[in-house]
Amino acid sequence: MVEPYQLTAWEAADLLARKELSSRELTESVLQRIERTEPVIHAYQTVLRDSALAAADAIDESRAHGEAPSRYAGVPLALKDNMCMQGSPTTCSSRMLESFVPPYDATVVQKCMAAGLIPVGKTNMDEFAMGSSTENSAFGRTMNPWDLDRVPGGSSGGSTAAVSADETILSLGSDTGGSIRQPAAFCSVTGLKPTYGRVSRYGLVAFASSLDQIGPITKDVRDAALLLQIISGVDSMDSTSVNAPVPDYPAALTGEIKGLRIGVPKEYFPAGLNAEIRGSVEKAVQLLKEQGAEVVELSLPKTDYAIATYYLICTAEASSNLARYEGVVYGRRGASQDNILEMYMSTRSEGFGPEVKRRIMLGTYVLSAGFFEAYYRRAQKVRTLFRQEFEQAFKQVDVIMCPATPSPPFKAGEKTDDPLEMYLSDVFTAPLNMAGLPGLVVPGGFSASGLPIGVQFIGPVFGEEKILNAGYAYQQLTDHHRQKPPLVVPS
Amino acid sequence: MNYEPVIGFETHVELASRSKVFSSTRAEFGGQPNEYVNPVCLGLPGTLPVLNRVSMEMSLKAALAMQCEIPEVTLFDRKHYYYPDLPKNYQISQEYQPLARHGRLNIVMPDGTEKTIGIHNIHLEEDAGKLIHEKRGGKWISLVDLNRAGTSLLEIVSEPDLRSREEAEIFMQTMRGLLRYLGVSDCKMQEGSLRFELNISMRPAGTTEYGTKVEVKNVGSIKAVLRALDYEMERQTEILEEGGRVIQETRLWDDDKGETRPMRVKEGAKDYRYFPEPDLPPVRLERDYIDRLRAELPELRDAKRKRYVEQYGLPEYDAGVLAADKHVADYFDECCQAHNAPKAFSNWIMTYLLAELKDEDSDINDLPVKPAHLAELVKLIDDKTINQNLAKKVFKEMMESGKTPGAIVKEQGLEVVSDAGAIEKFVDEVIAENPGPAEEYAGGKDKALNFLLGQVMRKSRGQADPGAVQEILNRKLRS
């Protein structure tokens, strides 16, 4: 028998609509699953048991009166712990914000709650979303449900692990250079980074403002489409959100891909690429080709500059965005308070972890007088070139297919002493953030040793419908996304 | 050797927009500490700035009134520095593409000559909060009040085109007058809604190279700026005369001690790490919109001044004084609309009303005498209900009680007595009581008239019409 926590959102919605399942039952099932699984996985930073059950009861009540706020009302949702929710701690997995309880809701939280989704908890992450393994959390790492010795990826590793281990139905992550897609690949779940501006960033604790974007992390493409539908749209509180019509994403999932032009960029398949990843992605391309898609060889030569450019921009913006943490109005205040400088220094020395400090120092250097023009300005120019290169490519193709990561999930501790090696995890994902493009990662199979492999679909600006439909078609032909980790949890 | 000063100003203006520049919080002076704050202006994690269109529009109006070039796109930048009154530890400002450049402000010297002062650029930014240092339980603590944090601050950077104390004074008055004309700020220096930061260097008169400039901050009024200017001119001249070199630095004005002293922070150590604000997209300034704003600018000082001379025939000097301040000009215009006596209103306003304004923050609108009241008073004079002397008395009462002149005249029975019967009675009494002078006047001695006239006026408590009195005296004694 299928346990409620194993359902997708659209399956649960059917049962809820037919009153074969209540939101209370579904939420309790998920909460029990969390209780049993968390000692092994540690996907959550905070579990919102009481408020979730109260919200579930309220939804059941309104549904009994035929007034459910949406078809998906009553479905549990896990929020990455960098999205503000009024009255609940929002730590960004940092000592700095351990005590921070926001007095307001992020726009995405408001939208999800208006649709009747039930926030069941806040998920663990790399501190301030800086990292690719969730090992940079100040509150302990998250285990990869497929191999507990390995990392779930990052920075949204808590959200992807929670979805993978059935500790939630839906989840939201954030993606600055791959933070939704890389951990989605590592945990064998579906993850979508929307076009920059598609989803409001208001209430998302900023890492790098011009790159950050919130997106769905789900069990399949269909759920990603419906969650994207709920969170999309222009927001008067975010000037960078774009006033473009929100299409009916679930309706775009026809599965029809005959004539779809799929670009395969050779720079995303370098000589040193892990052979099993290469094989899985090539197989996925072949599968869609057999369904009538047209495959076009592409070249995106600027890809070589992606990581260097990305780390100039994201560290510069991070150093500025994180300047506000000094203990005056909220959050941690350092022990030494003899004078203002002492207070600033002790607050920031005690509050930030090593990776955050490293990026603040890098970014401060990038923006400093004499280097700003050479680094930041030039990086922005390269960014324009990335955008143009993709624009050119999308004149020839509808979507691009490529790997999500250069390697399968690595072992915990394997790259913690080598930040540069860690940074290279973003090589296939960061270019999209720089160009503002949407990217979808879906489970693409497993290595011989059973480790998850992701397949990435890249779309043009506001091309979410195209990549979702391509991913949906792929999931119609495969069952990788239905595979569950062989998790042994205490019952 | 003679030295001349080279002076420029950074004018900081708190805009009168009702909400803050990047958040919807009320922007207001005063209030309980931290009363006017919300998550955005507190810089809470996750919050984002959204530009207040009203603040931008006010800024553009000021820029257009100073004939600036307005770019098609203006950008915001982050300026980083750590201070507890700056919640994000960066200030959103405009470094690379400000909303206006290359403007000018015309100043008119007392002798009527005009001078054009260049405006280098105008940019919009957010203001900081303030710190309060208090001793509590024998220990000094610092408190942070963020009511002002995030309010709209317009910074107008002039070229160093001013060459004397007098020019500096007139520049500040003209700038303040213009901003009030535009209604973009209440320009109260004591509340900090208008602040002038002074740049000054000295050079040998007749040379064209600039000397080393010094910035002076913390000056709270036009008077204080002028004192600081005097102090700096003397200090720098002394250094130069002794063959020394002026150090480029920022100095703070100490109003109590009447001196400037260097700020502790080393200028060279500052690196604001400016970079384009990624949370605010470029602001497109459509030409149609700019043209409309330009067309909507109110009648400004120079236009008013000209109109007062041409339409009302006022002397240049009067027109200049009345037009200098928007509220004074509005007051004058309102009086003229109620009653056609421009010269009389001009005299009353310049002689009596402006004298009541105690300092540069005082406003003619705050006086108890309103334009309608002044118009009524002049009307009472013109239809001879009261004479000039009585009018002064009535005006004094108006200033004290705020009552209308009509009410005061009625209450105190101050109407001019022009009733011939009543005056004749006073004249008869005076002739009877003063036979000597009466005889002298009758005998042709004109000198006696003043005495007799004075006696009649005294009996009438000043209310008799002197013309009528003289007529009756003549009739009784000389015909």
C-alpha cells in the first residue's frame, strides 16, 4: 500500500478532491515520516509541526464547505531556510541568524499559503546558500538518502534530500549558481530554476541578488509545473520581478516533442567528463530523438569562462548583501562590545562560517578601488556575452540538453579542504544564472554503484513551458524519477 | 598678497515625499524613536528596495528647475560603509549615472547683477538614521533611532563657482527659495531637512588654479555656514601667508566654539566600494514624461519678480524681496487677488510681516495674520474707515489675537470719525479751551494749526479725519 507521504502533489490533490484523503492525514503522514527519517537524513532545520497541523485542519474544514483555496490546498511543502516566514525562525543555516524570527512572509510563502499549501518545515542548507554540498551548514550536514556517506549537493541539499526521502510532498529551493539543480541531480529529484524575474525574491535572504532565483524541487515534472504556477508572477515588492504573463504550466505538459529542436553543446561534454554521466545524458537525448525530436550539435565556447566570471559576481554581491549582519538591530551580537568596531568584528567573526568569510573577503577585494573596473565591470561584460551566446543558440534550437554536474554525488568531506574543486561543481549550472535562463534537472538514471545522475534542460528566457514539457516527455519514457532510495529508517 | 575664496556647496535636501525613498514607511520628522520603520527600511534579511516614484519626480523637478541635463536612464549604486545608523551598512545612492548633470542656478546680487553658478550633478539617495548617546546607570550607551533611515535625500553638488561670502549667502538663500518654490522640501534647517556642506579653498586673487579644498560638515543654519566660512577663510589664508600648505580633509564645525576641526577618519582610508545596485533595475526617464514635468514647473522666482515689476509696477527691490520666498510670494499674490493694492501690500509685508519672522526656518504662513486679513485691513484704509495710524494699532492687535481687522475695529470702536457734527463739537470745545492759539490762527499764524489739530485729535482718540478737522477749523476761524 502506498503511504500518503509517498504521493506526488497531483496524486494527493486527486485524493483530497475525492475526499479519500484529508489534509490532516496527509500532513500527519509526512510529519511521521519526518520524525522517523530525520535522525538519519537531517534534511530539516526546523519542523513546523503545530502550525502545519492547524493549517491542515483549516484546509479540511474549508474543503468540507466546498471552499478549498486551490486544487492543491492541503499539500505539505518544505521551505529552504533562507525564505522568510513570519513567526518561524529563518536561520540560513548560520549562527548569525540562529535567533532571527522574521516579522513578515516572503512573497513565495504568501503565495503558497494563499494556495493552501502547508509549510511543514524549513530545510537545511549551506550557510547563506554558499556551497555545493550542504556541509557548510552551521547546524550539521545533510545526508544523501542514496548513500548516507555522500553529500546531497547544495546549497538546497536539505530540500532535495527531504523530497528524495519522502519527507515532504513539495519543496522550494533557491538557485544562485546551481543550488537547486545540482542537489536535485545528486538526490534524484526534479528541480527547476526559473527565468530570473519569474518568481519574486522578496523575503528570500539574498546571497547574490542578480543571480538568486527561487524554484520548485519536486518528485516529478508535473509537480514542478504546478508549484511554479503557484509561485510565479510580478511582485510590487521586488523591482527585478518581471511583468510577463504567467502561462498555464501544467497545461503545457502535452508530452508531444515531435519536431522539438534539441541543442547539444559540445563544451558541456568535455573530455574529462564522468563517463556514466556522459552515457546517461546521451541516452536521454537519444530517447527523445526516437520520439521525433531533432538533435542539433551546438558550440557555446564562452562556457570556459563561466566559473571565473560567476565567482567574481556572486562574491561581490554577497560581500555587499552580507554587510548588514553586524548585530545592531537583529540576529547575533558578538561577545565583545567594548566599542563599535569590537562589536562588528566579534559579531562577524563568531557569526559566519569559513566559506561565508572566504566569499565576503573575495567579494570585498573584487569591489575595492582599483580592482572594481578590472574584475566586476569586466565580469558583467562577459555576462552580456554569455547572454548573447545563448540567444544565438536559441535561434537554432528550442531547448538545450546537457549534464547537470560533472560528477555523481561525492563523499562528505571529500572537497571541504579544496574550495576551488568545490566551486567547479557549478560548471554546468552557473552559466544559466549568468544569462538569467531557466533550467530543469530531472533524474537521469544511476551509476553502476547506484549513485544518482541528473539530466539538465536549458530553455530560453521565459521558456519554462518548453523545458517542462521536454522533461515531462522524458519522464513519460523513463521511471528514474519513481526510484526511491533504499533507505533504512527506524520504524 | 590678497587671497580669494573658491566656494562650492553640496546641498542635502530631505524631500517632502510622504513615504520613504525605497519603502512604504511614513517619512516624517519626530515621532517616538523607531516609530516609522518597516522591514524594508530596517534592512531585514530578504527585504528589497522599491523606488518611490514621488521622490524621483520631486528630484527631477528640482533638476529641471536648475536646467540640468536629464539622462535617458538613471542608475542606483550601493555605497558601503559601516555605521550603526545605516541598517544595511550600505547606502543606496547614485554614483555612476545620477539623475541630473550640468545644470545652473542664477543668483542675483543686491546691486542687481546676476551670476550663474554651475550645478555639477544631482542625485537621489537614502538618508541614515541617527544615534543618541546617553549615560544610563553611570555608563555611556548608544541608542539607534531609524525613523529617518531611508527617507529621500536629494544631493545637489554645485561647481566651485562662488567667490565671496556674500555670493555664498545669496546662493544658499536662492537654493532654499527655489526648493520651496518647487514644494519638494520644507527646507527646515533646524530639523535637518536642508543641510549645506561647504567646500572651500583659497587662492591668490587673480590666479586661476584651484587651491587645496576643505570640506566642512555639521553646519546647521545659513548663519552658521557663514561663520564657518569666515573661520575657514581666515584659517586657510593664515596658513598660506605663512607659506604653509592646506591639507585636503573634512572638518566638522563646532557651533559653540565657533571653529572647525578635522574629522578623525583619514580621507585616504575611505573606499566605498561602489557598485550598481542589483535590486533596482535601471530607471528609464521617457522624454515625454520629462517634457511634461518641465511644462508643469510652477512660476519660479525670476518670473515672479519680473511680473511684479511689469504687472504691478513695483520697484525692482520690492519685487525681489517678495519673490525670494515662495510662501511670501504666494501670500502677496493672495492679497492682490482679494484687493487691488499691490504697493500697499508690498509695504505692509516688507515692513511689518517679514520683521516678525525670527529666523530662516520661520514661515510667513505661520503668522496669525492671514492674507485675507491683511487685504481687509488695506481695504479699510482705502475706504477711509481707518487711517494709517489706526491701521498700525489694528495690525498690532491682529498679530496678538489673530482676529480680523473688521472685528477689532468694531470691538474697540476705532472707526475714523468723519461725521462733521461730531468733529465740529470737538473743534468748538478746543477753541473754547484754547482761546490764545485760536486767536493766533485766526490772525494768520499757521504755526498754531498743528497745536489745535493735535488737541482735536486727542479728544477724538485719534479717530477724527485730520483733513476734515482742518477744514472745520478754517471755516470757524478764518472765514
